[in-house]
Amino acid sequence: MEIKMQTDDLVTVAQAADQLSRPRMAIYRMVKRNRMIGVTFGGVLYIPTSELERMKKELETEPAEVLASPGDSIKSELQE
């Protein structure tokens, strides 16, 4: 099975962090916690642009809830 993607459809974690005004670690954390979809190629994590747009909308409405999990400190999430 072959899957074709254009590189225009993906951004790096650093680019996603810049566009969402969040630290890179927050992006990794969101992917790890299944709050954002990430794709790994050659050991490098990429974020689909469609997912980035979805997160922008979600962060506009409820920025603290997107990053926080039960028992997490929102303040520590935003500082990392």
C-alpha cells in the first residue's frame, strides 16, 4: 500500500509551535496525549496543516483546557 502526501500538507513541530504561540514541548505533549495528530517520518515528527488549523480554532475558544489534563498544572504547561 502506498500513501502519498505533499510536504505542503505537513509542518515541523517548531513551525507548529510558532503558529500556535506555544512551546515545542507543548506540541509534543499534545501529540502524546492524543489531542493533536502527528506523523513521524524518519524519526521526525510532523503535524498535518489540517490538524494545525483545527488546534488554532480550539485554542481560540478554550486555550487552557486544550493543554491541561486532569491533575496537570496549567501554569507549568504554559511555562514549558
